[in-house]
Amino acid sequence: MRVCLLASGSKGNSLFVESDGTRVLIDAGLSAREIVRRLAVIKVEPADLDGLFISHEHVDHVRGVGVLARKYRLPVHVSYPTHHEVRQGFGDAAVVEFESGYSFGFRDLLIDPFPITHDACDPVGFTIESKEGKVGVATDLGTATRLVADKLKGCRVLVLESNHDEEMLMGGPYPWHLKQRIKSRHGHLSNNDSAALLAEVLHPGLDGLFLAHLSEVNNDPVVAKEVAENLLVAQTTCSPRLIVGDQYRPSETLTL
């Protein structure tokens, strides 16, 4: 199993997951050219990808989908409402629609798109399961519902949003309406919210933890990592590898 955050932040997001011989991207929010460049950094050819999975329609998650899918003949898996919002950008790419809340098979993987709260038409998180274990992805959510916590239990690798430090957000330069949007149930998880979610899903089999979608303005990677580390050192259940995503370069690749 290999997992790498190719990009993570408000300017573009993409996650590479390889398990059981299948290679997929969760979101493609950079240009197709930049995604290809970052795949090369981790020694992956775009032609070796097997599919794309889309969490929601915001441009920082779909910017490169159409070009990437058409050029490399990749199937795009997306919910019907999200596809309806962005169908023009996908062009004549091969699209496979799924329904949020219903798992489905893809090659040797079991994909479970579960509903999350965000200001998009039909946003989802994902679990990707194979015989090598389960990867859970929960970013761009304003609150961690009971369903989200239940879906993320038992994962070998977690990719969790840690968007902002609450004090930095409220004391920062954003206008009040944007601060309220970020803090709302349909916005983004703070570092503390992310740690609270992590505390609910810790288990002995957790090997890797990625902190994702950090705000460049309202967060600091050192602060976000410290909040997660404080939780991890206070418990004896597990000791996962902790990796912080970056907007401008691929993260460390977690190889299990």
C-alpha cells in the first residue's frame, strides 16, 4: 500500500492511493500538467493510473479532471449531483456515477463514498479498502458527524482535514462572513476538531496519519502537527506515522 498527498490546501488537492495493484487519485484539483509532474516525483506514470474519484465540485478538487481523464483514458467516478454541477468541465471523459452512501467495487478495491457536511451540492468522504487494509479520507467538512467517525474506524491510513487554528482564523485578515463560513458546520475542521475526530477512531492497526487541507493564512504546519502529536503521545493505542500535507510539493509517500 502506498499513499501520498500530491497537493493539499485551498489552491488544489489530490491524493494518490495504491493498494492491491490498483492506483487511483482522489480528486485532481491542480492542472493536469502539474499532477503529471508531481506523479513523476513519486515515480508514477499517469498512464498507470486506473481511475479518478471526486469528492465534490469545488475547483480546488476538480481543476485537472477533464484533461487528465481524457488524455489518459481514466474513468471518473463521481456522484450524480456533483457530475451535474461540473459536466461541462469534464467534457467527453468517461464518467461513472455513484450514489453517496452506497459502496461499490472498483477492480480489487471496495470504495465507500459517505456523505459529509460542506458547502457543496453532494460532498463525500471516502474509504478505500483492499486486502492490504483500508484508507479513510475526510477533508472539506465543517463537522465530524457520527457517521464520519463510524466510517473511519478500522482504517490503516487516515487522511484528515486540519484546516485552521481557531485563534489564527479569528485574528486573521479574512472578512467576518468568510470566517463564519469556515467555522460553520459546512466549512472546515480546525486543528482541535481534527484531533477530536482522531481520538474517536484511534485503534491499534492505525499505521499512518496525514493532516490535509491546511490553510496558508489561518494555520501553521508546526501548530497543526503539534496538536495531533499532543493527542498521539497522550495515548498508548497506536503510534502512526504523522505526515503533514503541503500545497506546493508532494508529501512524503507512506509505504506499508
